[in-house]
Amino acid sequence: MTKPSTKVGGFRLLTNSKLCCCFIIMVIESHYWREDLKRYARSLAPKKKPPRWSERLVVNFEKDVTIALFMVRRLVEAGKFSSKMRDHRVNLLRYRFNGRPHSLIYKDIDELYDLSTEEAVVKDVGFLCNQFIHADFTYALRGGDRNWDGLYTSSDFEKKGWVYWVPVAEIIKVLELAVLDCPSSLSMSYDADKEKWIVQTD
């Protein structure tokens, strides 16, 4: 029996299960997701006249960063990027947890983590996304020009080891790459042991 051929988002796929089509349809056209990511990248970029500090400003900034990086991870999982995104590395700083009970109050971040233990690390995009998606906390800071410098954050998994400093410039690089990067080829195979479809791109 000939396998049905399905064309989705510019790709023609040979499928032998409705599950394959359902998987792709979750993000049937990434163009609309990329439009939103482009807006997020622009909103995070430095401004000539940044607004004054307010609680709403901080909350919306942290929320926008988290939502944007969740969208990036979702597109990664849907096979919407090439190896450029998989190979992209993010430059972060990390600081060691000092071993005290972890009950974070933002003003006490320097009591929970030893900020003298600064260490430069390089991580992949998935790691960056997960630090915000599974964050135990985020703590945004602005510079002298009132633009956002970056955020301290750490996931539930990492919080007893390290807190990470994530420059806004690194987040913008990831979002800009997500807007432009598209795979030229895509293949899918079903892993019966994991009970999931494995997506591979160029």
C-alpha cells in the first residue's frame, strides 16, 4: 500500500499514521510564531528613552522573556529550525549557591549565591530556554541608562547549584536567529520505545 503524502509548511512528508500529521499541525505554520518573536526582540532592545521603573514594567519584561523563550523551545521541538539554532551557543555567567536554605527574596540574592564566584559558561539554546520556563525565580536588572541589562535566573534543577546571569543581548540574539532560521529539509521517524516521533532537520 502506498503511504499517503502530506505537504505541510513547504515540506512533503510520507506518513503512515495520522499521529504524524497531528504532530506537525501543532505548529502548522511557524511564520506567525516568528512574527511574534520579531516583536519580542524589538521590545527587548535598548531604547533611547526607556520608561521609568514600575512594578508593571518589571513584571511584563520578565513575562515577555519567558514567553518568547517558551515559543523558541516549542519551535525547536516541532522541527522548525536548522542546525544553526541547534549549534548556537549562549554566553552566560554563573555564580555558586552558598549552601544556605533556599528561600529566595530578591534583595537576598547575594546572600543565597556567592557573587564573587563568577564563572563564564557557554550553553545551548535549550538550556537557556529551560532556565526561564522552569525558573524558580527571575530577577531583572536595568543599567545606568535605564535599559535592561539582563536577568538572574535559575531553574528548579539548577537552583541548588548555580544562579545564572543572562545578558539581554544574548536573549535578543536567540530571538533574532529564531526569526530567520528555517530548515531546508525535514524527516520524521517513530521511536516505539519512547512512543514519540523524532524530527530531524538539516
